[in-house]
Amino acid sequence: MPAEPLLLSEDRLRALVALHLDVVDVIEQAFVALAEGRVIMPPIMSMELPMLNAEVDAKTAFIAGLDVFALKVSTGFFDNPARGMPSLGGMVNVLSALDGSVRAVFLDNGYLTDLRTAAAGAVAARHLAPEVVTTAGVIGTGLQARLQMRAAHLVRPFERVLVWGRDLEKAASCAADLAQDIGVEAEVCSDPRLLVKRSQLVVTTTPSFTPLVQADWLHPELHITAMGSDAPDKGELHPRCLTRADLYIADSAAQVRLRGEWRAALESGDWTGDDPAELGQVIGGQAKGRTDPRQITIADLTGTGAQDTAMAAHVLERLADA
Amino acid sequence: MPAEPLLLSEDRLRALVALHLDVVDVIEQAFVALAEGRVIMPPIMSMELPMLNAEVDAKTAFIAGLDVFALKVSTGFFDNPARGMPSLGGMVNVLSALDGSVRAVFLDNGYLTDLRTAAAGAVAARHLAPEVVTTAGVIGTGLQARLQMRAAHLVRPFERVLVWGRDLEKAASCAADLAQDIGVEAEVCSDPRLLVKRSQLVVTTTPSFTPLVQADWLHPELHITAMGSDAPDKGELHPRCLTRADLYIADSAAQVRLRGEWRAALESGDWTGDDPAELGQVIGGQAKGRTDPRQITIADLTGTGAQDTAMAAHVLERLADA
């Protein structure tokens, strides 16, 4: 009979795994598996609770070769801050890929989601950003703004980070944290246009419903990762950014069609080309990545169940090694 | 801050809740809530793993007025019996409907699903079967065959139960268990046609891919509950049964369209009428139920997230009372 399920608290998980290159590599392999057709990943289950200003998502994926798979629940209860609680939460169910038995429950309150999301940003930067990034810019001032910049710095050790947010005080606080955490110069940029202009790598991390980045801001030698949009009505980039770029890459084409920046570009009619290639195809060489430092590239990350399953397997490996 | 999540084992859950009328009433109220539009229930997330002969489903639903909601994971790993393990398993995540925090994890291995599925059969029998049922028949010989008959007997105290299965030895074992558990006469019926003919209430409980009940077997004063089909390629009743019946009722019209008996009847062109009414509408009086003892009625149960949420709330109530 299968062993009793392991129950791991957020504290325990924080002690086991953190935002280092090993996690970036784990997430990179999840994208490779996706591109190689070694992943079975059903559409996201999503429950909107408008009267509670809340939403609940579940993601799952099976990756051939891993002995577990995750089924992750993510919660967003956006009135929580008024109760002194974070908006985002969740937990991860880890099941045996051999017999379906429950192997573990990670009561992570979204910590592993934060990690794997940041790690995906680093994977995108590693494979798409110009080789030399001296200035990185982040749009948004929350936890992912901090994590995305920390993750990006692992693969593109920039000297300077620019922060823009609607609330300049929050932007200042984010910049101060980044200066301390990464040990780089950090400044608040009061104009997102200027932030894009000065950066070679930009990450957008907001739940915006209206475009924050305009197409005519894009310039040679720029990579943008848009990771904020994860629902059918969100979007951070003007749809024309996607066609203006030399390359637009999805984490999952099926998901960005419904939940990514691609959705608006399809709806507006701006996008008339083929389906975008996927990040895993770029990593594996089945699709072209950046071929010239002067190109403009965009990566669209909506977050995949494959990342959750890869993270869950990694946590159990770390635990076995500990 | 929210309290630590409760972790309940299958043993603990078995001690807390069992197949009694209180559970039938709880599930009945879930159907009423569905019919009254007090439920938000996204489509089932389903992951087929054909190379493992396995499938994983997740269901969730929010019911207004309950302070928790469930997100349930069900596993079917159909090679498990060769490993000495049951095919079906799963677990239930119970989350706060106030702030999304994890309130409990039920490591029930599918026990609560078994209960709420059997209870739904009793609800269907209560509202659709002829008032007088002397003989009940069950098609299938597994755990649900036993539970469905036990549940049906709570609301229609029949004197005799007939059992048919492809494997007559298993049918004999099921009949023996039912005789002992319910205290009624129980016989194996070697011909499903005869079983239907002799019964006023029939429950089909198989994962069949081909119809087991033919339309010309249906007779006045008969109710059939088909609860086995829960996937897009399953079906237990010949599509013409649905049109031959005076009344065909769904647990969820959206679900039976994809996963119930209705799917095949739509595909074959046999069904040309309106969408079926739902069980909760019959209970609440918004839709007609049986109006004459001589009618033929069919209930199609695919299993809803609303049932899982109602069960989860009931478990926590029982725990608070204990």
C-alpha cells in the first residue's frame, strides 16, 4: 500500500526550495517536455466568484518520466488585503503517477506558484533576451515584480533596474527592496515609456485590464516578458506590440489564445499570422529564438500545470536529498 | 489569520459520516441550490492518461450561503487492482468561501464521492420513482451497486433486490452483501431484460461503453437512474430509452450533454426535444416530475461539484457537532 501522504507547510517549503538556478533549470525542463509532446495538460479549470471579488483556478499536468503529478489550486480573493490577508493563496495536491494515490499536500499558500512563475520569467530571459542586458525594467510593484527581477538577474546580471507602478510610493518600496536583494542600482521611473526605452529587458507583472505598453515604445535590442495576464479579460501589452515584435513566443499556445496577450491581438484582428511558437520549442531548437541582438522579442507567460508538476517533483527530490 | 487546515483521514471520515438520510437530505439541498441558480460550477477538469489506463478529474462548485467550497480530485487508475489497490481514489480540498484559505484536506480516497453519488441516487428515487417499489434492480456489481441499493432503500423500502452483472459470481457476491446489509430478499438475475421487467426501480452503475438497457424493455411504472456514465464515451442506456421515457431528468444539463446518456441521444439524432429539466427543478417544483404511477422516468447522474461542496460542508458541521 502507498505510504501516508506528506504534509508540508509553507515554512517547510520555503526552507526546502528558493529562487535559485536549480529551480530555473527545473522549469526549463518542464517547457522542453511540453514542446516534445511529453506532457498531458488539460485546460485550466477556472471558477469566477464576482460577488466575492474572487477567483479560483486549478491546473494539472502529467509529465512522462516523473513519478508524481501536481494538481494545483490557486485562489485570488481580492478583498483579503482589507482583512490583513494576502489576495493570493492556494495549495498543491501531489499524486502518484503510478497509482494515483496522494503522495503529498503542499500547504504553500501560493509560494511554489510564485517561484515557478518567476523561474519561467528567467527561462524566457535566458533564451530570448539580448545577451547583454545592462538595464532591466519592471512594470508592477508587487511580489512578482520583485521575484521576476531577482530571477532575471540570475540569467542576465544587469547593473540597473527600473521600476514603474501606478502608485509611486509602492514603486519606491519595490526599488528599495530590489537594490538590497539583488545589489544593483534601482530607480523608480515615473513614465513607463521611459522605462521601456532605457531597458533591454522588461517584465510586466500586473493584472491590468488595459494595455500598459504601447507598440511604438518598442525599440531594437529589447525583450519583453508579459506574465501578468492569466485570465480572458486581462492584457498588459497593446495588441500591436505582438506584430511589431520580431518574435512572439507563448508558454502554451493553447493557453495564450484564451488567457494571454495573444487573445486581444486575435480579437482586434492585429494578428493574422500562424500560431505562435512555444518557449519549449525555442529551448529545444525546434523553433527559432532571437537570431540578432537588435531584434525585439516578446514572451507571453500564462502559467502552466507542467510548471506546477515539475516544481512538485523537484520539492520531493529536495526532500529526499535533505 | 485563518486556523491551520484540518487533515482528516478516510477512517475519521467514515466514523463521521455514513449513508443515512441526513446525507440524502444534504445532497438534495445541493440539487435545489443548483436549480435556484445559487451555485457557480465550472466545467469538470479532466485529464485522460491512456498510457497509464488512468484518468484524473477535478470538480468544484461554490454554493451561496455555505462558508466553504470543495475542490475535489478523483483518480481512476484501472490497473491498480493488479497491484492490490482499488482503481478509484481521490481527495477533497476544502477552502474558505470568505477568504480562499485552506480549511481542510479530506484524504478520503474517494469515500465521500461514493457517499454523495449514492445519496444522489436516493434523491432521484425519492422524487421520480413510483411511490410503491417492491422490487429494485441493479445493473453492475461493484461498490456503487451496493451503495445505490442501500441508498434507494432509505427512500423506497423495497422487499426484493435483483442483481445483474457480466460476471455472475460477482453478482452473487453483491446479492449476498445486499441481503445482509439491507435485510431484503436478493437474487441474481441472469438476464438484464428480466431484471428490468420485474423491477419498478432500476439503477445502472457500470462504466459501460455500450448500451446495457434497450428501449423496448421499458415498461409502465418504472424509474431508471443511470449513474455509471461520467465520461464522453460511456453510456448505459440505448439512446431511444430517453425518448421512450415519459420524463428524462439530468443532474446537470450542461454535464449530461457532454458526459451523460443525453450525449449519445443527441449524437444519434434520437433526441430532438428541448434540453432536459434538472433534478433540482423537479425537487423545487419548477419542473414537472412523475405525475402518474404508470409513467416511465429516467434520471441521469454524472456527479456534480455542488454535491462535493455540500458534502464537505456537511462533514465540517458533523465535526463541529461531535
